[in-house]
Amino acid sequence: MDKNNLNKLNTVADVLYSKNLITSDQLSAIKFESVNTGKSVDSIIKDRGYVSSDDYADAFGEVYGIEYAKLTPGQISPELLDKVPLDIARKYKVVPFEVDANKLSLAMVDPLDLQTIDFIERRTGHKVVPFITTEKILDRVLDEQKGKELGEEITAAMEEITQNTVKIEEGQADMSDATIKDAPIARVVGMILETSVKSGASDVHIEPGEDVCRLRYRVDGILSEKRKLPKEMTDPVVARIKILAGMKIDEKRIPQDGRFKVQVGKTETDLRVSTLPTVFGEKVVIRLLKEEGTVFTYRDLGMRGLTLKRYEEMSLKPNGMILVTGPTSSGKTVTLASTLNKLNTIRVNIVTIEDPVEIRVPGVNQVQVNPQAGLTFASGLRSFLRQDPNIIMVGEIRDSETAELAVHAALTGHLVLSTLHTNSASGAIPRLLDMDIEDFFLSSTILGVLAQRLVRKVCQYCKEEYEPPKEILEDLKGVLDELSNNQVLMTKDAELAKIIKEIMAKDKLTLFRGKGCPKCDNGYKGRVGIFELLAMSEKISEATLSKVPSGKIEEIAKSEGMITLLQDGYIRALQGDTTLEEIMRVTK
């Protein structure tokens, strides 16, 4: 169909409106934007996410006379995918699903893409009959086929192990790389790594058991099992990974660390590998670090109100120390990288020492620790002070020596940023006191402590409202009452005060959850931060000098307008950003 004639037909927006899937206001907004920007109505609907992908595809098919192909993974035969290999199918977002005589039924995300249709016709020798499908369906079908290929590679690898044709044994670290690359085991490992990158995993766990080897990926902070590998494959897979990471394959008695890089498409990923001897063999954990990480604005991270205002103010101070606390995978590195990106100007010299350098910030001098060469956080920090820095970032304060050097750097006219592993912002001060840092140094150097967690966001496409049980309602009301009675908070934090008043003005308190849809993972899509910021004040300084417990420090901070992690999380849940279950998971 000629695209030039399409404007004679009803638009997708008109069809969606006739089915009451979009409002009249949304219809007007779509057409207004199309006229003023030149963008197509179809692309605007997709960008704005007004309707589900299924509804869009149905409406598209009605307008353009193209059927909607609701494919299932088992529907596609391997013979058809031989005609259009997986790499081509992913690149052009197509999948063949039927051949009748000389006609090839082709599911496409964009069935009006005439260039792709012509390419597939020339490649296959068949006349293409286009169908529309969604990216979710296409990815699911192709992922299933990828899984089948992985299963085939596993079978081939098992046969090869049985036949002893290619077998990695102790003392064979000098095997030629060409031999290793050709081995089925290598292809299995390659597929495992490729899948992990494409799924957005932060970690891969290869866990040997008594009978099978379990493969798990951590996505959005949650571990999920992807598949089980035969027990016999554990050692060859681990050996292959150890070779890639430059580790000793004949050493299985002690933990080892290594690293290597992989490139999937245009994405280059740095992999940190850690092995751990267990009773059933070596467990491997692979941490995935993208070469070009992402930095955000403070508001995009999830900061708002008084927390945002105070954090911006203290980060602009010429000297002092800011600490970011939280457990592993709570987003501390992203927060610090985003802070450095905001502070990075031609007038300042910024140096960092990290383990590892996870996010590259252009214009910042980033150094990676190398204990084998004697470059530690402490030794690097000493060297930094001779490099005329304005801002210093220390990846983590792990010991008394590093803590002392960081405090002294802050005392001598530098702004120091670092992370610390504590459960709350108020817990950072007692933790540093335990590291033998003098109380008067802390009271005069610390600008603030930011504690944070990452929570999964409720999918906006399948979000539904519900009324929680009575005991939960009472808990929610208690938190709201505490916040609304905090005069300092309600006076100084206009943004949060408005949100609290709007929630309390409702007839009833409700929470939100995701039902699950093609666009999300069990009702969740994306993550957002929750924060508590302890800003050093005269009262907190006096409490530090008196070495009072963290609970007392927290009470003082709350009286001065601090909102806690739990309180921030509750507000997020009541607004529909996340679920109460997520808040409990990360705060309790």
C-alpha cells in the first residue's frame, strides 16, 4: 500500500476514539501535535503510550487493512527462521510464521516499511504478505527461539564432553583461543552473556548444585532463574569464563576475581567475574557494567522537595563531605556520578578513585583501584591531594585509614563525596565514630548524609487501584499524620506538603498494583529512588560531639524536616509510583 494515499483513510487515533480507548481531549492533542510537529499520528500514539500495544495493533490493522498476528513461540518452525535468521529478524523487527505456495506471511512491527519488505522478498525468493505485530510479541518469539538454540548448543556441548573431543581440563590454560572459540561450550557461554546484556541484567549467577547447575539473572534488583544446565556442564562453563577473565583454571580451592569485556550490538559491557568454591563446585557471579553508564538529573533519580533543595545546596559547597549510604545495588554509584556530572565545569578539577569505574563521566579524572599494584583507596587518596583537586570522590569508605584521609581532605578545603554501607542516614555518624574518627572532625566536615534505595515502579499500562486491609490503612494514616504534624516539614517543603494534603483530602486511601501486561514484568516496569537526607545542623553537630545513638540523631533530623526512607516510600506508594510490597522489601 502506498503511504501517500494513507491520509485518505481514517487515522488510528479516530479508530481508537470510536472504540472509547482514548478520550476526545487525547484525540485533539494527538492531531494538534501532528499538525504542528509533522510527526505521524501513529508515532505520537506510540510515544505517548495512550493505549496498549494490542489495542494499537488492532486499530492499525483496521485502518490499513493489515491483519494483526498474535503469535505464540511454538507457532514458529525452525525451517521458517532458516529463511530469516535471528540476527536479521531482530535487526528489521520481523518474524516469518507461514509459507503458502510462494507467499511468506511476515509479522512486522512496521508493516508499512516497504524497504524491509523488498529486502526480505529478495532474500527469501517469496512474495511477502505483511502482518502487524507488537515488539513484545516479536521479542518473546525470538527469545524463545534463542532459548531453543541455547538448548541445542547445550546438547552439542554435552556430546562433545562425552566424546572428549574438546575438554577443558586442569593445566590446559594454554589452549589456543581459536580452539576454544569453536567449542560448543564457548557458544553456550556466549549465549548466556548475550542474553544477560539484552535482558538488562546487572548480575549473572552460575550456581552448581548436587544434580544441576542453576543459571539466574538479576534484573531490576530481583533474581530470577532462567534455566538449569546439566551438572556435567558446570566445570567446562566455569573454565571458559575463567579463561576469558584471565583467571587460573586449575585453581579451584580459593576465590578468584577477574574481568573482561563483551560487545553485543553497539553496547560494550565490562564484566567483573568472581568465583567461590562450594561443596558442589565453583559458583560464578558476573557483574555487568556498561562502558557508558547513564547519569540523571536529581529529580529523575527520585529526589524532590526539601531533600532535593538541601542536596543541591550542599553539593555546591566548596568544601566538606557528603556521604551516600545504602546496600549493594541501591543506586549509590548513579547518584554520585550524576552529582559529579552536575558539578563538572571547566573551573574545577575532579578526581575519583573507584572499584571499579562503573560510569564514565567525561571531563572527570577517574582512577580504578589496583591492590596488586599497591593502588588502594587510601594510597590513591594520598596521591590525589598532590593533584590540586577541587572535588574528590572516593568510591567507598571501607576502613579507618580511608575514612581519616577523606575527613582530612574535607578539612583542607576540598569537597569530598563517598559511599558508606549503613542502613540509614543517621547510622553513618556512629559508623565513622567506630572507625576511630574524632567526633569534632565529623561535626565540622560532614555536610550531609543521603540514604537511598531503589524500588520497582508500577507499570503505568496495567496499573489498578485497590483499597488495602484495615491494619495497613491504619499504618498509612499514622505515617500521614506524623508528616502533616511536622510543622518544619510542612512549612519548608511546599512540594511534599501539597502532595500530603492532596492524599489526605481523598475520601479513602488507596494503593496501586500492576496486573501484568505485555509491556511489563509482573506488573513492574523501571525503578525509582526513595531517599532520606540528613543535613548537618547545629543540633546534630552537638549530638555528634555527645556521641548519642543513631536513633536520637534521626529524631533530631526529623524534627528539622527530614523525611525517612519509609515515609518517602509510603508517599510514593500512595501516589501510585510503586507498591507497598516494594517499600517493605527494601526498607525492612
